Amino acid sequence: MVTAGPALPWATRHLGLTLRHTDSALPEPDWRVDTLVEPGLRRNPRRAHLLVSTVLGKHLPTDPHRVLDAGNRLGDLVRDVLSARRGGAAHTQDASEDIVPQPNPAAVVLGFAETATGLGHTVAARLGARCYLHSTRRDVPGAQTLAGFEEGHSHATSHLLQPMPASVFHNDLPMVLVDDEISTGATALDAIRALHAHTPRGHYILASLVDMRTEADRRAFDAAAAELDARIDTVCLAAGSTRLPAGLVDAVTALPEPVLNPVADRTGACLRVELPWPRQVPEGGRHGFLASDSVPFDAALTRAVAELTRALAALPGSVEHADGTPLPHGAIRESPGSATRRGSNGPATADGSDAAAGEIDHRRPVIVIAHEELMYLPLRIAAALADSGIPTRYQTTTRSPAYVLDEAGYPLRRGFRFTAPELGEEGPRFLYNARWPDNRPDAATRDHVVAGRRRSPHSPPERTAVVDPILLVIVDRPADTDKLMAAGGLVDVLTASGADVLLAVLPDADPRALAAARSRSAQTSPASGTAAAPFGDGDGHMAPHRNGIDDADPRALAGAPSDDAQIPRRARPAVAPSVDSLGEQARHRSGFAGRTQRMAVPTGERPPEPLHGPEFGSYARDEVAWLLTDLSGAMLEADVAERERRIQAGLAHYAESLPVEYQPDAAYRELFEQVLADSAERLALAVATVSELVIAERGHDVVLVSLARAGTPVGALMRRWLRNRGVEVPHYAVSIVRDRGIDAVALDYLARRHDPAQIVFVDGWTGKGAITRELSAALDAYAMDGGARFIGDLAVLADPGSTVRTYGTRDDFLIASACLNSTVSGLVSRTVLNTRLIRPGQFHGAKFYRELAGQDVSNHLLDTVSACFDRVRPLVDDRVRALLAADRTPTWAGWESVERVRAEYGISSVNFVKPGVGETTRVLLRRVPWRVLVRDPEAGEHAHIRMLAAARGVPVETVPDLAYACMGLIKEVKG
């Protein structure tokens, strides 16, 4: 055991865990290993030690400008390697190789989750990188998973890469990988191999704050470079080594149990603020941050900081003298000789002059607490608050547990364990310290806060004011659930410690909106209207930030809304899902201009008109108007297995082609007839209920717009019910495509002919809520692009996933129209969006399968269900009254079951888990099924599913605790 003096870290003195410094890239003494990291501990059999960074802002509340400075200095070292400038202490492999110098070298940057997402973004901004992306442990709905890799020693290991669209990362530029530390480099090499297999590059640079590799680890990098035939360089602020004593894992295990979640005599206050943020502006690098995002990001940052400043002023003050004597709020004066924050001359008065001598800004200090991967935007917010004169520190929550010990010389003095707020997440989360550094008994040499301003430790001690900091917790929308505020949630444990909390909620970034906006910008340059190079090529580099608002929209600085101002917020469920199945795992390379983009009709061409039966489709003319383009003559069908392989490999988007329509045998068709006969009254009651609910809440002048094609039989039945009771309503069918959105040309058509407020969108059923979220996001994107504002509420027959508020039932039962494909949907194919066939200004397309007329039961279904209307009529009024009086707020109740199945069966994405009778049927009819899960092996509602599964050789398993009657699992066929 080491017995050196008390200046040594606690873990070194008591356990022999030693960090050694060997080299620095920078001359200043505060960039050494022993100043950049402190030794910490954790109870992890794979790795019992933890390097606690003093400049990252993860475990320790840190000056945000120190955090940014570290990232900027690391970025400068990377620039040296990219530009082939020799100098400093950049540690490079194969440093003798010549590179052509570049004044502004191009690169893409990848930051590792969760620790280095903010650091990587800072490096990228310093470089002016073409694109920044960070890995993520969230499987975000609607996002494309480009690749994945594992992290051996981390508590949470899986990393996903989800750029939107994938093309932002498809290039041969040098790649910079950023992490806070290199322990062995194994994670970085795994990432490089995974990325190289997908998009080979000739040059990789691994950048870290500290490099603690052994010589054997360094040789592994040389071997990997030779294996990949690529250059791999490394740079760091400081290099060193870690001495791990024998038996460290057992020694940490033997330490006393840590005491977490301290409780104070008083419970802190909590206020909530919704931050304004445009959905088309990325708040970080989870889905890529491009050159063109910098200016709108800074403008949005300015608005968010202004909102936070107002909210911070609303929290109560807690200012007192060091001796405990209360000070009147706002009556605090600064002691002579006290220091103001660097670069500040004190608070300004209304006329722009400095405040009178001796006056003190009584605003309380703030610790900005970011949530897990959401690091960069909170860091910039913290820096902006500090620039405004508010003493500010910055840190983040984490997934990784660490050992907490309230002893001098140990970095993790206080700890909080709280419930993961995101839906579907089961593991606990953690936060460390979360108090001003001066509260540490051994922090005598640190800056401390005096009544809201920084003060030199050498200033006179009299009348020093002790101020409890406000904890400004910043989360995004997926973390904004009931669990955040509930007992054991983050806000609960912080306020229980006596801290006052300001909870700031950021609207969740929509990866599909980002993809759409980037696709549009790739086609047209905003400045000239000419074709632009894709995604920042040319001169459109990411602008290096100056930790402020220099490049912000001038209108935003003046307080006026800019073009990218946030859309008006809609009412949303109290508990929204953290993730949802919003699209297939498709890395679409088709070059389509983006989702829900409004396209002008080319000059000289007439706007498109609807299609009607019998010319298109087997429904009568008055049943539905199809807002579609007839593609009946196009060869679009592909083998189901090959089509699935190409979709999952990212070579195609599912809407560019059609599956060969599976035609079941005579036994299955006989089963359909039996199902229809048995369920017709139940269907009729659900149709009547949802129809009456619609007109009770929206009036008699509604316009039904069904989502082709599953929603179209339901729309036709709703129209028949309403006509039966004397209410005539139009019925249209439009296309909506996952990841691409709703047909904007169809929306233009509807907006020209009807009041958008009267449009009611209709679908058959809900699964995880994919279409619910897709529709809402697509209508938002359409409105932001200059279109009318449609109401995004979706009306469905069955809502087993509890994702909508307008429904006929929430039972998971068999809707007969789910049993078949086109032969129960007017002989119309699923919709197609393929730019080889669909010109600007045209509706999305579909085919009319005339050749299947002999097997068509579309009108038979409508007639059978309609014949039951009179029998169910006596039941409808009571059901509708009960629903109108009930709380129908979506709860997304089935989501946890979906996540549990995904995890238990080792499925890479929730997009391959399809819950409910309807969705399971679709898996068997259209996709490559892997297996079927059922809650009750003999349930009648999925007898047809068991028959289909037997016909296709798909195993059926019984899972009694399913939230749905059944689930279909899609086979992963990439590779």
C-alpha cells in the first residue's frame, strides 16, 4: 500500500491505484495527466478503476469554458495531423509519411457515447468538419442504423451509428474518432473495423484527452492499420500509464457500501420550462451535425438561453452570510477587491453602463446538468450563461455506476442513483457530486461564489455570502416522462437533497425531418437556388464556434422569430414513448428529395386529379377518391427475400418497390370467410363507435382521409355508417411512407378543396404507434415548409398500443381486412414512392391488380360489415358517451413489452418487432418472418396467423405475458 503524503489522491494513498504522466502535447502545467484525470473506483469485475476527467464535465461540475478549451486544444492537434504540420506532441503512427498540407483540411468526426459526445462535437466545430456524428445507445425510431460496435469495459456496451440520411457519412474523407480517454484502444479499433467494412477510408485519427495505452496496445494499432491497409494516427493532450495494484477488484468490493441519494431537512423547489427548439435543427450529433447546421443552431441556442435566463430568475433566492445571517434578496453588495468573472466588468445598467461601484448581481450560481448523450447543447448553454455573468458549472448524468466516498482526495464525494426516465429503459442512471466545488472541504484553493459573482480566494473574508446553486437539468423529449418526476426519479432525488431544480425540456429531434431538410439542401443552394454539392461539400464547412452567438440569425438576437422558429407546440400525451417504430432500417440511397416536401407542379402541367373505380380499384366511385398515380404498367414487384435483404442492407427503401403479393390457399381463404362472419358485428360496432366519436368532437362537416391502403376499407366503412345516419362526408385515400412522410402533393390537393381543420386521418389499427408518430411529424414538416396546418389526430378502429385518442376499441382483435393484401383493399397495391416513376407535382403511386378480380373480396367485406349496422346501433350511444367521458390520453402501454421482446430475443432494432394481430399478419404476408409470439396458443383472433405461419414454416412460441395478443418478428437478413 502506498503511504505517501496527503497530497496524493485517496485511491493512490489507500489502494495503490496510480496514474503516471509521461508526455504532454501542451506546455502549460495544467494539461498533464495528473491534472486532467483523477483516479476513481467502480465495482465492475471487468475494470475496477475509473479515470475521472477534470475537463470533461461528466462526473465533476466544471467551468464550461475549461471544457470547451480542452476540446478546442484537442481539435488543434487533430488539425496539425490533417494538415501535416509537425510540431507539438501529437502522437502519430507512421509519422514519417508525407501528406499534402491543407489550410482547412476536410474530415468527418465521430464521438463516442456517452462520455465524448460533447467533446467530439467541440473538436468537430474547432476543425470546421464536414460532418459530426456521435454513436448512440438509443435505438431511435425512424433513424437508420449504419453500423454498430461494442465497448468491452463499459457498463453499457452497444454503440449504434444513426446518421440521417446515411449519405452524410458516405465519403472517403479522413475520419477523426474522439473519446475522453484511450485505455487500451480496443473500442476505437472495433469501431474503425465496423466503419471500414461499411465505408473504407484511407486515414483514421483517434483523438483523446489522455492516452494510457501500453506498448502492446500501441502495437495492436499498428497491426490494425496493416490489416485494413489504412493509416491510423493518435493524438492526445497528455499521455501516461495506469498502475493497477493486484487484487484491486476485491479491494473495491471490500470497501463500505456507498451512501447515495442524500436527504436534506428541506425539499428543494422545482420549476419546469419548455425550451424553444426547431425540429429541423439538430441539437447534437446523434443523427449527424453538418456545416449548414451551425448558424441555425446558434440562433436557436440564443433563444433557448433567453428562455432559461427568464426561468432562472423565477426560482427563489437562498443567499446568506457565511455566518448564517440572512441577506435581503437583491440587497447584496460586493466586498472591495473582489474579482469579477474574466472578461466582465460587472452587471450592466439599462443605459449600457457598468453598474455602480460596489453593486453585486444577486443571481444565484447554476450547475447545468446534461442528460447522458445530450452534452453539447447544454455545454454551450452553460458557457452562454457564464458569459452573461451567472457563475456556472457543467456536468452530466451517466449510465455507469461508480463508487462514491466522501473522503478528501477522492473525486466522487456524493452520488445519486435514479430511475432511467426513458420508456423501455430498465437500468438505473447516476449523477455524481452535483454541488458547487467550494462545498468540498479540500477545495480551499478553488474559486468560490460570493453572492452570485466569482471572488478571489485572497479577497477579504468579511460578509462572504454562501449561495446554494440552482441545478439546471436539461433533458430531451424521450426523457420527459412521468418517471423523471416520480419517486426515485432524477428530479425527485435532487430536490430531496435540498437542491432547487429548474427542469428544461428540449423538443426531440426528428431524424426524418433532418433527413428531409438535408435532402432538400443537397438539391438546391439556399443562396443561389442552384444545385448544391451534397451535405456540405465545397465551401460549406461546419463553422468553428466561438462559444457564443457571433454567427446567430440577427433577427433571433433581436428577439424576433427567424424562419426556423419552432412550430407551435401541440398537445401531447402525458407519457410519450422514448422510441417508436417510425420506419424501416433503410439507408436510402435513392436521392429522393426528402419526406413531406412540397413540390410545385411543373409549368404547363395540370395538377393531378384523383383516381376512382372501376377505372382504378374495385371500389365504387363514390366509396373513395384515390389521391394516387396509377403505376399499373410498371414492373415493381421483387422477390420477398431479396427485397428484404436489400432493404435491411440499406441498398433500397421499402417504398421503391413492391413485394410479390402472397396469395393464400383455399383453406386460408375459407378461414377468412369464417373470421369475417364471426367478427362482422364486432367490426361494425368499432366502426360505428369511432365514427360517432369523430363527429362528436369534430362536427358533421368532416372529410375522411384514409391512409392507403390499410386505412381505406375502414374509411369506406365509416363513410357508410355516417351516410346511414344521414351525414354525407367525402372520403379520400392518400399515401404515407415510413421515413418519407405523407404525400405533400395530396395535402396540397386537400387544402385547396377543404378546410384543413375538417380533415380526419383514418387508419385500421395501431401497433407500436409508428404511423401515429409518422403522421404527426410529417404534418409538422409540411406546415414548416409553407403548407397548411392539418390536425394530426389519427382515428383508428383498434388501438391496442394506446397511441391515439380516437378509436373504436383498444382490444387487440382481428380486423378481417388485415387477413389479406390487395384483394381486401380494392385490388390496390401498397403505395410506391420511386423517383424514377414519380415526377415532381405527382401523387405517390400504386398499382391496380385487375388480374386478381376473381379473388377480390373488398366489397364483400364492406357489405358484410355494413349489414350489421342496424344490429349494433342500440349499443353505440352508450359506448360513445363512455368514451367521451373517459381519459383517452395515449399511454403507449405496449411499448415496454416490445422492448422486452427485442432484448430477450437479441433483436437489433424495434423495427423488427411488429406487435398486434394486424401487424403480425402483415409480417407473414409481406416480409421475411423469423417467428411468431402468441399470448394464448388457442386464441381465435390469431387462428389465421397460426395457419399462415404453418404454411411458411415459421415457428410459433407462447409468451404468456405479452401486452398484445401476438407479435411478429422479422428475420434479419443483412450481409
